[in-house]
Amino acid sequence: MKILAVNAGSSSLKFKAYEMPSEKVLVSGNFERIGIEGSLYTIKINGEKIQKTLPVETHTKAFEILMNELKELHVIESFDEIKGVGHRIVQGADHYDKSVIATDEVVKDIESLSDLAPLHNPAACAGIKAAKEVIPGATHVVVFDTAFHQTMSEENFLYAVPMEWYKEDHVRKYGAHGTSHKYITERMHDLLGEDKRLIICHIGSGASITAVNNGKCINTSMGFTPNAGLIMGTRTGDMDVSIIPYIMERRGLSTSDINTIINKKSGMLGLTGFSDMRDVRKGVQDENKDCIVAQKMFRNRIVDYIAKYYFEMKGVDAIVLTAGVGENSCEDREEIVSSLDFLGVKLDKEVNNSIAGFKDVQEGKITTKDSTIPVYVIPTDEEVMIARDTYSYII
């Protein structure tokens, strides 16, 4: 059975096609600059990369092109072979604690939550409508980034603000990267044979840490928006909220200005001029003072959350590092694990240096046998989680 996993942005469409239940990747790629001059798309199949530039006016047009390409590449012989399409949705608020069929009512509900994710939910809805138009015979499923975190208790998701802000304005912690954290939770269950107390560190340009106990989210670092928690590529992470009105008044900034700054011009970019952690790491090697300080801040914030969740769960059975930095940066992993020596965590440097997405070994335990807590590197796979959830509604 063939399943499409898609992630629609305002001017983009990422996709991956799977043969299920084997989870074999048939083709992947993305459309860029949809509705903008210079639109193009890239398709990867059998190790080959195909790129074409042509007008792509709408998401519907993107899906039409995609489906015709799948036919020409003999991935499918007819559109009817695509039995399901899974759509990534950033914000499902507290309305959804699992993936659901994308009925018209559900799509309207997702649209009604656009105030909570103005850049993502409207684009996702456009993608759902376009996919339904082009592939009407498929089962369309929506998979929410926020769903996995709906098991948090009130004391962990509420903010200390007037209660009407929560009851009337829906202000609470929602978290993000839930699809990734769920994937890692399931993978660790496979490795350990049962559900354990986990601290999962999704560390990339966007970053979050989640405490998981018995397969359920207990707490997570991202909050009402993905800006909370860790220092990220361009996001501030945790900060004193009083800075915002202070700097707005001093610099004459609007709410739109400050929102852009804290989301797109802060984090590592604001501290160093670089948003990519590889560039920051090179700056550290070149003895760039800003990069050295920022790297320490980045590491310390991660260790802070690991320690917080360690005590919150009264111990932890495994720590997992995943996503771009967690999977590929041996140096960052070494600094993080070495900072946990107060808990008796001991790094196996040789093993740590042998694991990365671009190396033969991509998964494994990077601590010594006598380490009090094992630390694993596990590549995440959000797309396959979308495909799994979609497949579950068809079989």
C-alpha cells in the first residue's frame, strides 16, 4: 500500500512516499516558492536527484505535478494507488490528542486555531484541500505536532497568568516536535523492550526536550509557541518577558517587529551572526569569542532541562539525542554528556565519534558500561510517523 506523508508550508510542500507496512521510502522531495516567481521542485528517487524549475501557482498545482511525476517515474501507475495522505499539522491545541481523519469539520477546526500558528495552520489547510482535490479517493489524515504532549498535567501546562487567559484565550503550554518525540519513544520501546523514563533531546535549528514516562509526555520545553525553552537557531528560547515591552518602547518597535526579532533574528543568529550550528562550531574552533559564549549558553540550557526533568521524574532510564545537532555533532554531544558527569554519566568518546548521519553507524549508545544513565543517539523520522498513523486508519 502506498502512502504519502506531506508537510505544506505557505509557499512550500515537502513530501515522502512510502510502501506500507514495510516503510520503504519510494520517493521524496519538495516544492519551493509556490505562488512566487522562480518556483521549483526537487525529487529524489533511487539515489538520483531531479530538479525542475517551472511555474507552480498553487498547492493544488503542486500536487498535480507531483502525482504526474510519480506516474512518469513508475512509482505509481494511477492516482488510485495512493491510498492515504498524511498531513503534518503544527497546532492542534488541546482539541486533539491523536491523529484523526481530515474531515471538513476537522479542517475547519484547524483553521480556527490559526491564531496559535499563523504561519503554519493556514498553509496546512491549503495543502489538505489541494490534496483532496487531486487525490479524492485517498484517506486523508492529519497528524498533530502537539498531540503527543496532551498527556501533560495542569501543573505542567498552565502558566501563572490570570485563569481567564487559559479558559477564554487558550493560553497554555502546547509543546511542539511531538511527532519526533513520539517516534523516539516508540524506537526506545523497541530497543529496551518496555517503556521507560526517557529524556528526549530534539536538538536542531529548532530544539525541544521532552520528559517521557511510560510512553507518555510528562513535560516539554516548548510552550505556547515553539519559541520557549532551549536557545535555537533563530529563536530566543526562555527569556524574561519584561524585556519585550521594555525594548519595544526604547526602540519604537511594533508587536509585528518584536515577533519577527524573537523568532527569526535571535537565538544563535542574534548572539553570533550564524544560525547554523555548524558555523557556530567553526567559530568556536577559530576562537570567535561570541561563538564560544553562545555555545556555552546553548549547552547549559540543554543541561538545565535535562537536570530539571531528571528530578521531576525522580530519575531517568535513558537520555536520547536526536535531530540535526543531536544526530551529527560529536562535539556538541560530548559537551552535553560531559556536563552531566555530576549524575555519573560517562561518555564513550570512541563510540561517540563514530556515530553520525553521514557515517556508517547512525544509531547507538554513546556512554560507557559503568555510566549511571545510558545516552543514546537515535535518528528521528517524523515522516514515517505520519505514514504509520495514516496507514493505521486504512488497514
